[in-house]
Amino acid sequence: MENESIKELIKQGLTALKAGSKVAAAATDEIQNDVQNTQLKDALTQGNETSKQWVSRIDRALQEAGGGDEQQNPILEAHYEVSKRIRQQAPDGVSRDLGIIASGQLALHYWIASFGTLRTYAAQAGLSQTEQALQTSLEEAKQADEQHTQIAKQIMGAN
């Protein structure tokens, strides 16, 4: 496959991630109001700060790849709507927190898959700064996923 074709895929992926980061920021702000568990609240605050770094990296990666057009991210928008329903229908604070974790981990797996795929494409296209930025973001997303797993285990063990 030609480098220009791969770069186009990278640009499309990065612009989708940029749009998704806007959805994620709005969702996290709203979700924090529903959280009962203090560790989860702290993890969400930390995640929000990390996602700001992701946005900076995505912007730099877009510059290296040649820019991209604005777009929406219907995947994360739909996920956000499902997350709202899960929180609204939770019978108590513990199940709502566990639902928030489950929804958060689904979103994190989207980011993990996206960062990993685009990192591989960037390596092929010779976009070394983008490759490194996406690798860093991938590692952070995996760490956040593990953190959410540990918090869920603690919540379930406490009841």
C-alpha cells in the first residue's frame, strides 16, 4: 500500500479521535456528578487530565500527517448515550459506579484499539513522532483500563 494512502487513513483516524475526545470530555464532566466512589471520582479526574494530553498529541500527529478535516465520531457519541442510560437505570450508587466503570472500560478499549492501529500505520508511513505519541497514549489507556478493573474489584469486594 502506498504511503499516501496510509497517511490518509491515519488522518481520518486522528480526526475521528479528535472528535471523540470532545465527546469524552463532555461525558466525563457529566459522569463525575453521578459517581459515589471516591477512588473512581479521582480516576475520572485523572483520566480527564490524561485525555487533554491525548488531544495535544492528536493535534501534533495531525500536523505531521498533513492535517485533516473536522468530523464527528458516531461510535463514541452512541457509547455516550448508552452510558447515560446505564447511569439513569442503576438501582443504587454501587451499581451505578460499576456501570460507569463498565462503560468507561468499553470506551477505553475503543481508544486502545484506535491508538494501537494508528500507531502501526504511522510506523509504516514513517511518521515517527506520531508513532511515539500514539504509543504513549496507548500505554496510558491500558493503565487506565487496569486501574478501572482494580477499582471495580474493590467496589465489589466491599459489598
